[in-house]
Amino acid sequence: MKVSFKYGVWILVIFTFFSFSEMHKFYVSVTNVNYSEKNQAFQITTRIFIDDLEDVLLERYDITSKLASVEESEVAEDYIKKYFNTKFVVEINGEKVDYTFLGKTYDNDVVICYLEIPNKQLSETKSIAIQNEILTDLFDEQQNIVHFKLNGQKKSFVLIRDNNKGMLNL
């Protein structure tokens, strides 16, 4: 059985189309939790892909944010802060604590959000827990990686929609 050149090209095109149609974007954020002896504060940074954060701001608050551009919405940071307050919870010694949203910067296609829990003594801290639901309400595949580096201990968690809390006992 002889296959024509045209027929072979079409098979190759169809095979290529179907193999690329199964690709999925990787949804991830990375949070680092450290303690500053100098400032007596827990310092937290969270790195999130800009386009994913823009998508959630549009979906939840109907805000076209245009992050990291000259056309960035004047209210974008307020809504990022609002989103964090609903989706990112910190507990110290089993009790929810408030944090200060210090601001954000950009690094290529990532927004870095800076949080701080001031006036805390590490010596009085028995445990710290992070409940991170950032983007899990929009993306089923979202993974939020949390790295604790406190008091000489390092521990990391991969948090997902159904398992969204990680804790470090000191």
C-alpha cells in the first residue's frame, strides 16, 4: 500500500496538532518565610506569575490591572492586598495573626509581594503555619510552594486546593 506525500503531510500535521493541544500551563507560586532578628519580624515574600494574578483580579473583582506596565491600574495594589487578606492566612502558636502588606515589585513575568509580621519574638514562637489559597479558586492545578527558614530549621510544603496549610514547629 502506497501512501501519497499529501496524505503523509496531513497525518504529520494532525499528529502535531493533537500532541500540542494536550499541553497545560504550570500554575505555581513560591512563598519564603524568614525571621529578621534585626527587625524582630517575620518577613514573607510571595512570587506569583503576573498573568495568573491579573486573571484572578479580573475574575474576582472585575479589575483589568495591567500589572508591570505604564498603564497599571491605580487600584491594582489595593485589590492584590484585598485578595491576599482573603486567601493567605498566617497563624503563630495556633492563633491567626495580622500581617502588613508592604508592597510589590516585578521581576520579568513575576510579581513579588512583600508581607511582614512585626513585633514578634522568635524565642516565643512555638509554631508558625501558612494557609495559602492564592489562585486555587481559579486554577485547579495551582500549587503554592512554601519554604520556611527559621531558627536553623528549613521545611518546605507544596500546598494545593485540598491541602492548603503547612506548619513548622519550632
